[in-house]
Amino acid sequence: MIDFVAFALQQNKPTLTDSLAYNLLKDFSLPLLAIIWAVYTYHRQTNRKLSIRQVGHQYSDRIESAPGARTSYSVEVAITNDSAQAAIVVAYYDIELPWNEPNLDPLMDPRSTDPPMEFYTIHSINMQVSREEVLNHRRFQNGKLMPGDTFRGYFLAKRDNPIPDDLKRDSNQRRIEARFVIQDTKGREYRSPIYLHF
């Protein structure tokens, strides 16, 4: 008799497949996995990574001031899209200086001059750089970096003010630390330290 009762109770005991937790897991696991995969894929596609490396030397990465002329800035960098899937389109380049000098004036694309030219000209030091070696015009439709793509070249700019005298006195190596800045068309900014010689 006791064996029969135990057997009956054992037969009425809910199994794993009858439990509420199992049924919920069975019914919702596939949609949950689909949501997790969608979030991961979206993050992978929209995660934007851009690396900036200074690749010039003391003769290419410079600040030059000449009497009666505007101060010229030149830096050579390599910019790589390290994103897994996201394309990055450059909107503008800039240099942040250790003194108050907002918004340098990038040199204008020589192809937009009249007549069109193939060289950027730095008038303060009477120097010309081939357009193919300059980043200034690699923006918007010319500034698209697919994943793994790299731009390498010079950023050339000018401004009215010379290096402040106190910074010149304090710099034993005749160089200053600044930051190279890129903003993409989504409004995200990327910064990297650079050195400019004078």
C-alpha cells in the first residue's frame, strides 16, 4: 500500500518540462537571443573608432612665424578608421594650442582658386606642398574612411598671432605640445597629442 501511494505521488510530481520557468524560457529564449543579437550588431555597426598618429618630424611638424606674415602651422599625421563596420566621414581638422588661439584657418584647397593649382602654398616660408600630400580638402565627400582605411598627409593652417613669448622662453627643446582634432559628420570629436617645433 505504501509503495502504491509513493508511486502515485511520483507520477503526479511535475517534471522539468511542465514547470513554469521551463515554459517561459522555451517561449522567450529565441526572441531574447534575437534582441541581444540585434543590440550587439547595432553597437558593432555604430561604434566609431578613429586613431591619429603623428608621423612627421621636426622639419614637417612646425610653427613658423615670419615678420609681417601670418603664423603658419604644419603637421603630418596618419588617420585610421579602426571601427569594425562603421564608415567615418571627416568634417573638419583643427589644432588645439596651449594658448588661446581658437579655430585656426586651414589653407584653402588650391583647386578652388582661380586658376586652379595642384600645390598648397605656405607664403610665410615660401613653401609648396603637393595637393596629394595634404589632408585639408579630404573632408565630407572626399573624407570618407571605410573600416581599415587610412589617410596620411599634412594639415596646413595659419593664424595671425605668433607663439607667446613666455612659451618660447619656457620651451627648452623649441617645441610645444598641442592636440590634433578631427570632427566627423556625426559630430564626434577625436583628439591626439602632437608636438610642433619652432
